[in-house]
Amino acid sequence: MFLNTTHNTDVGLLRRLSEATRRGVTAAELHAQKVSFIVSAVSDEKTKITPQMVENELKKLHGEPA
């Protein structure tokens, strides 16, 4: 593990981060990240895209009923 001698970082935080990197990302977490990214990428002041709208479109793309 990289040790930075100029900053103090909570040891518990470092442990949790290390565990998270070993665990990886679940399919559900990856899906949630994808939806969040799409919502933030296509929404603007004039167009409000909701997570449910994105979920429905992703279902359609995968041939599932929305």
C-alpha cells in the first residue's frame, strides 16, 4: 500500500477502500452506475431525464417490456 507521509488518512477508510477494490463491482452496482451516468449525461436545464425513464429505455434496448 502506498504511504503518504505528508497527509494523515483514516486507517479505517483505507481498509474499506482496499476491501472494496478486492471485492469488485456487482452487476446491480454496475447497472446503477450506468443509469446514473446516463441521467447526468443527457439531462439539462430544458430536458429532465429520470432514472425510471432510463430504466425503461434500457429494457427496450434489451428486448424486455418497459
